Amino acid sequence: MNGLDGLFTPRGVAVIGASRNPAKLGAVMARSLSTYDGPLALVNSRDSQLHGSVAEAVDVLGAPIDLAVVCVPAPASADAVAEAAKAGASAALVCAGGFAEAGHPEYQDALAEVVDRYGIRVLGPNTSGFLVPSLKLTASFVPSAATVPSGGVGVVAASGGVNHALSFLLAEAGYGVSVAVGLGNAVDVDMVDVLDYLLDDPATTAVALHIESVAHGSRLVHAVARLSAVKPVVALVVGRNDVGEFAQSHTGALATSWRTTRGVLRQAGAVLVDDERQLVDAVGALSMTRLAPSADPGVGVVTAQAGPGLLLLDGLRDSGVRVPVLSNAARARLGELLPPMTYQANPVDTGRPAPGFGEVVSVVGDDPAVDLVAVYALSEPDSLDLAAELSPLARCTPTVVAVGGSTADVVAVRSGLNSHGYPVATSPTALTHAIRALVEDARLSFRSSGDPGPMPSVVVPPGPWDEHQAKSVLDTLGIVTPRRVPCGSPDEAHAALDSLGGPVAVKILDAAVLHKTEIGGVHLGVRTHDDLTEALAALGDRRVLVEAMAPPGVDLIVGARRDPVFGPVVLVGLGGTTAEALTDVAVRAAPLSVAEAAAMPDELLGRALLHGWRGGPVLDAVELAQVVRALGAVLLAAPEVDEIEINPLRLTRDGLVALDAVIVSKEQ
């Protein structure tokens, strides 16, 4: 345990700053906590009808107070927490704002000093609180949060407001909450602390994360990895448009905090979503069912209405979810159950739901290629009791059901299906979100279960490194580079042209110039000595690299850099200026497994270009993974290296070729 029992399972609670003025925070919090089953003390030294102190309340009630809910202004909060700690409280919730977020770090520092002195755990400040519905513990200044039902979803949100919004959305969707926490300024209790608590909490079956910023990247990644190995984790990361400061290399410009945070969380096993609705659909389904680890689970689709089924199918395929054709045996059996005009290969269109609908779902779920079944039907209680029809199948292939209809009908059907263990969505889109999350979770679990294997051994000579020296490092790592000759004079350049044969590229060779094309430092397609003389004249009196031209192909960017939060990270994206214009990249932390690195291109919007687009070359994902791992290994082995980048890394019919390479030291 990590000392949070007093916060989330207190033996007694005190509200410090309680008030009988219904408009004040202390009065609102007292109303919220009035449903709590344990001892509740209202403390205000200025009101003779309330307890004068926490210590007095302990004496009067004859029961310990573990949790102090502090509802006093920021300047008085530290003293209030200290008073509670002296009276035996092991945890405190500080709700008030006006701390570091408002330009008063001294008040927050005072709280931190109390934590250090007394060992009390503090949630907040600047938060609307938390919920533990199973204990009727609503430590929130939103009294209606008491209506959120108990369930399996743990919510950990950077914002107290988002914590409440997610809790209400989960309740609206028919899912309950185990613990829901808004961290606020997190002077003491942070996201990692709560995740570690939920890891051991038997009531929590899945966890929803809302992340605005990350202070300690490695702690968060390790906590998510520990948790996702046991319980599904779904993460919503805020800040898509945060581009941060541009680093010297393109890799630094692309690996923004948002992309990096999402990439390393996915690597740690978290399913990523783009908004709060997706988060609810995903974590709700995962709180009720979870697939076994699988490289690529197959989904069977059964729909009682063709139109919604098409929306669902379109969404699944757009998300890269495999919808396999059913076996001949399954289709033969479906042919016996369904009218001949219905489509039966997958998706299966039954027409209006009728008796036997459950057997259709069972046949699809029993197909060897199907790991998960997605079902859509309108609620037609006069035609079919959907919950009764599906109830015998509850222990078969995992199934998620979407039900359309009036609110009253849907709530009734959902309740019946939930009681049999079915996650229930309310639209084709919501069902798509749930299915995608279940499939992604299975894929992530499969990748994490593999042996990462040893990282490549690396020896990096002292810098600074020009392009030739950087490519020499790549050569030692087994990364293919073009034949090349560094030249210190025109005579050497002409001799190199004779040796290599045209066409060649002629480039400035200077470790201080990172982006040669931007200053006209690259000449391509040089075939003759006259061409070379002209190129050398344009480049001036400086060293050059004469290099054999590579065949045409698709350009990628692969890089590694030291992220200030997460440490060494690697990046894969479409190369050249396309990567910057479309920000079409995938990011991971180093070290990483071959399987993890090989999966990175699957996230790119332009991934079709890597799979033989219009007769083009086909990427060997394992070959790319070895390149990615090698660049990560450079940072791990050479602390003096800050960034290393290959841009472009060209995909040709013969494999990958590094056309340009940059190594940047910390001094640079």
C-alpha cells in the first residue's frame, strides 16, 4: 500500500472550515459528505455549534478521524492540515485554489512542508475532490456526484472538473465508478500514487486517465506498465496542439510533449483515445470484459439493421480492426437460421431481431477466426427480449452490444444485459470505440508479453560529427548507407566521381551545418566532371562529401533524442518536409522491443505508402525496427549524444538506406 487508505477508506472524516451558510464551500462539502456511513465531524473554531478542532471532534465522537477535508482559504490551509495531522489524520483533501496556479507558490510550499514534517498524505490543492461510491463517500463540492453509482472504473484526472465530467458520463452510459479522483495541483498525492492504489483495489477493473502534463515521466510509465499488466488502462492526453520549443533537429520539432506522452503511454500498455466520449466508451467496455493477448484479434459483427451495421463496419475498418470472413461451416449454419436475402459472411445482417437472434450471435462467436463479437440491434420489446435472448451466451466469446431506441427502452435492455456481463453501447459509433479499445488492449498486451531482447552494442567516437562520421556510426550498427568519399579538395572530389561513377550527390561536409539543403549545400544528380566543377564552385572552398545516389523510393525519418520528461525517445515518420507538415509520426521510449518498434509504422496516416503503394517498395517492419532500436541504443550508450537522426531513411526495393545522418552533442 502507499498510504492512501486514510484518503479513500477513512474510518472517520472531518470537514475543516464547515459552515452553516449554505453558499459557502464548507457547507456544500458537508452536504456532499452527509451520506457517508462513518463518523463525520464538522469543524469550525468560529462557530460554537460545531467542533472547535479536529482533536476535539476525536474526543467527542470517540472515533479516529483519518481524513480531513480542508475548506479554508489558501493562506490558512497548511495550518489546518497540520492541525489535523496532530490529531491523528493520515490524509487531507485541500479544495481551495489560490496556490501556485494563481501566483502564490509560498502557500503550496507551506503545504509541502507540512507533508514532510508529519507524513500526512495531501490530495490537492485546487481540486473539486474525489468519490468512492461504494462507501457513499462524496468528498466533492458537487453534491449531485453522490448519484454516481458504484462500479469497476477507476478515474484519475488531472482536473477535478474533468473527474466529475467523466464520472457523470460513465453513470449516464450505465457504468459505475470505484474511485474517481481529481488531482488538482498534486502537491503530494499524484497520478502514480493513485494508480498504485488502484492496482491493489479489488473493486477497480479498469482505469481511465486524464493527463494534462507529466512531471516525472519514468515514474508514470512504470506505474502504467504495472497496472496495465493486470487491469486495462485508457488514457486521454490533452495538448494536441502544443508544439513546444523547436529543437535543432527535425526530430526535436516533431516529438512534442503531447505526441511523446501518448507514444510512451501506448508503449506502457495504455489504450489511447481522443476525447471524453471515446474514453467512456472504451473504459466502460474494458471494465466488464478483456480479451486475451493477441497480435490481431478478429471481430465478428452481427446487426439487426443494415444501416447501423455499415456505420459500424466502416468505423472498425477505418480503425484497422480485422473483420474476417466467416468459415464455410459458420456460414452454412447461418444459412439455416436466416432468410436467404441476408448477408452472412461477416458482418451478418439478420434483418429485424427475432427468436434465434442469440443463436446467430453464438454461431458467429464460435467461428475460429472470431475473438470478439460486436452486436447492434434496435430495442423492439414486442418482437424480442434481447437480454433474455443473449443471456445464455454470457460465458461464450466476449461480446459488446449496442442498443438503439427510446431512453426508457434502452435503459431497461442495458440493465438486463449488464446483469449478464455484457458491456452496452448506445450507438454504432460508441460500439466502434468500445471494440477498437478491446482490440487495441489485446494487441498491446501481446506486444508487452514478448522478450524485448538485447539492445545493439554501440561505440560512438568523440564528436563533433559531420555527415560522413555520423554515417560511419550507422555502418557499425548494420544500417545501410550509400558508398561515399569525404573530400578535402577539388582533385579528391573528381577522383571520387571516377571511383563511384555517376550520378552522385555532392554535399557540404561540416559538423556545424545540420540542415544542408536549407543553405543550398546539396547538389544531386551530378554525372560529369563539368557538373561536379559547377557544384563545387557553388559550394565554395570547403570539404564535401561525394556520395552515390540511391534508387527512388519512399522517404522516412527515424530519430532519437533525449526528452526532458521521459528520457531517450525514438521517432518514426514520413520523411522530408512531409513529416513536419502532416506531423505524421510515432514516438516511443528507448529501449524498446523489436515488436514494439515494428508496430510504430502502423500508426502513421501514410502507412499505405510503405506497403507497395502503386507498385512501390514494401517495408520490412523488422528491418525498420532494427534501425529504430539501434538509434535508441546510441543514446543509451553515449551520454554525450543528445540527438541522432536519419532523414531521409529511404525505403527502396532492396531495403532501407540512410541518405542523411546527423548526430548532435549536448554541447551543440
